[in-house]
Amino acid sequence: MKHNRIVAISILTALLLTAISCGETESDGDTNTSAPESTTPEVTDYYDTLALPGFNGETFTILCKSGSENEFYAEAENGEVVNDAIFMSNRNVEEGLGINLDVVSVAGGWNDKDIFINYVTSSVMSGADDFQMLMGYMYYMPTIITENLFLDINSLPVINLDNPWWTDGFNDNATINNRMYMAMGDVCMSRLRVTNCLFANVTLMEEYGYAIDDLYNEVRNGTWTFDKLTALAKTASADLNGDGFIDNTDRHGLGISFMGIRAMTNAFGIDYTTRDSDGLPQIALYCDRFINAYELMYNTIHTEWFYTAPNNYTVPEDMIPKFKENRMMFLVNYLGSTCAELRDMESTYAVLPLAKYDETQEDYRTECSDAVSIIMVPATASNHELVGAVLETINYEAYQNVTPAYFDTTLQGKYARDESSQEMMDIIRDSLYFDFGYIFAGVIGGDINKLMDSSVTNPNIASIWAAKSPTMEQNLESLLEFFRQN
């Protein structure tokens, strides 16, 4: 990877050539040349199987939002396992394809979304081949796909979405009429950092006479439900300072920020959309299950043992400290980022998937934050074979190196406090699910992905739905018209 332009962050340092021969062994003194030849089959290099032409040192530029570079980029090895796995993966892509990787970062967090969108739009509309891949913010990047700024990833050569390094729980649901303008794979490491899960304070549970193994077994048996969670949580509320009421200085049974509350829609097995006979998504959110779940959440939130911010879109700064200090029994938050914050927690904690709505629900379902990174390809990317080759191999390398370093070594190896939590992390990862309506929530509008967290302040979901659903229906139809075009 090389430094290419002013807006780019510095790229991979020059690679050192090594003189060490692979597979060479010391002689044992036996000079008998009549020994039979080895029948071990020759290992074929993965890049050889792609049968690609050499790309002659061409530069491939990836655009990302500032602050997300460490998801897929490392300037040099530094001894940190994930950083070094990323560095090695990118080096393998460069050497395997005969290219140089370059990275450009532009402000693109939630508050800077217009800056990022304007940068992308201006570049593509000018016809400049400034970058060939971007790692974007899932919620707002789909809002500009109908402007014909991006390539259909399904049309690119080399890519095989059946390979395990592609996230089928996202890619299948992002595809309409065999067209897909956003993709997710192992290079999108944020899908593990910002996926929702439940943390249990084991030390506090034991003080109340509860055993964490019982919860693990509920998960294994498929019977871990929200009612069972709240039955335990409601017993843990305590007025620690003796002032006669429960406030943020006291103990709560369950804490969830607004992102966790909205994630309950997916966790409860409620679909934002379903496909009709033509394979086109239709709004399906407002159903009896959602209405009942919304009422359940409203009643849960407005109890003394539940802790959240008093209004939507605010995360209490003391939520994680309360959990670490044994002032909260259960916490819903992001897997990777929260585990990092809990590493120095003295009390024991456990990791569990979000609970089902009831035992009739077939599977656990896990939702990422809508800030998760997605892959897109600008329409100006001229060398489609190169683009397809990089997308395939950068996800392959992440699958081989980065995901094990982050998930196996870091999350499960360093952060999980027992083998059962490691098992639960596998369940969480394997249950990732992205409904079409969630992926395209920014386009569909009407706060389709946010309605559940309205239960923080408003008990009347019927009036909210009546006000917002016409916008959803109209915007979805406009979106589908784009996908119907040949």
C-alpha cells in the first residue's frame, strides 16, 4: 500500500524481502536417491485458482469514513494481534494481485454524513475514478443509490457470494431483482464490534441466588425469552443510598440504550418487510406481534428496575460504569466495543444473545447498529475485473486472518470469562440478520427502524404508525421502481 494523495492516510510501509525458503528442511545425512517420491499433493495457492491476469502494480483506492480505517487498514505491524492480521491480509492482497492498496478517509460519522455523501456524489458525477471501493455507513449510504452512482456488485466478475467470507444474512436481503448495490463480508469487522447482545453480571446474579449456567442452558434449549430475562431483572432493583426512591445512583435490573431498544424488533423475530410472490419487499412491520411487543417494551421501560435515558437517541454515560460497579444485573449493548470496556471489570460477567419474544420463536436474531460498514462500488470504477478481484480477496484474507484475530483471539480468547460465553458469542455471530427494511431504513424513512424505541416516551404506537406509514409506503415504492429498471 502506498501514500497516494493529500487526503489519504499514510499507507503500508515497503515490504521486506525474506530469504527464508518455505518448506526447506535440514538434511539428516541420508543420501539415498532411490527413496520413493512423496505422494503428498501440491498445495495450490488461492490466488492461482482465480486465474487472474497481472494487474501490473495498479493502485486500488478504498474510501472510508474517518475513524473507521482500523477496521481494514494498518500502517505497519506493531505487535497487536488484530492490527498485524490486517497488515498481513492487505500485504497478501497486494502481493497476490500485484497491486498497491491506497486508502482515502473523509469525515463521515453521523454528524458528518452530508460531507461524506457530497464527496462521493461529486467524485462520481464528475466522472473521476478517484476510488474503486468504499466502506460506508449503512444507514445513510443507501439514500443515494437511486442516483445511479454505484455498480451492481452482482455484475462484477471474480466475486462468489457463496463463499463463507461473504455475509449471506446481509447480501441475500440486500438483493432485489438479482441486483445488489451494497455488500457485507469479513472485511466489515464492525459487524462484530457493534452487534447487540446481553451482558449478565454473574457476581450480582449469584448474590441474588441465580446461576448463570441456568441461563446458558436456556439459550442452548432455545427457551431464552424476554419474560425470563425480566423476571430476574425486576428482583435486582435496590435503593442503595436509602433516599426512598430508585435513581441513577441506585441499582437497576436491566439497562438498555435506545439502540438496544430498537434492536428488540429484530430480536423478537419481527420482520420490517416480507417478500411478495414476485420477490419484492413489502412493509410488514405493523402486525399483532409488533403491537404486543411494543406494549411489552413500554411497560418494561416504565418500571423502577429498568434503566435508560429519559428521552430517545441518548445514551446514559453511566450505563456501563453501573454494570461494572455491580449496580446493574443485565445490560444490552454492543458486543465488541462493550467487551473492551469491561476488560478490567473485577466482577465476573457473561455474554448472552438477545432474548426471544417467546418460546414459539424459532431462532435467535441479532441486529447490528445501523452504523455498521457496508461495501459499495462507484460507477466510475473502470476496471471491473480488478474491483471484483479485490473485493473477493480482501474478504477472503479477512476471513482467514482478521476475523480469527478479532473474534477468536480477542473477543473469545481475551474478553470472554468462560467457555460458555465463547459458545454464546458463536450463537450471536451466527444469528446476525439484516432485514431489507432495516438495510434500507434511511431510504424508506418514517423511522421504520426506530419505532420500537419510541416506547421510551410514547405508549400509542397506533398514532405513530398512522402518521409515518404513508411515507414508508411511498418511499419503498420509489425504491422498488429503481430495482425494477433493466
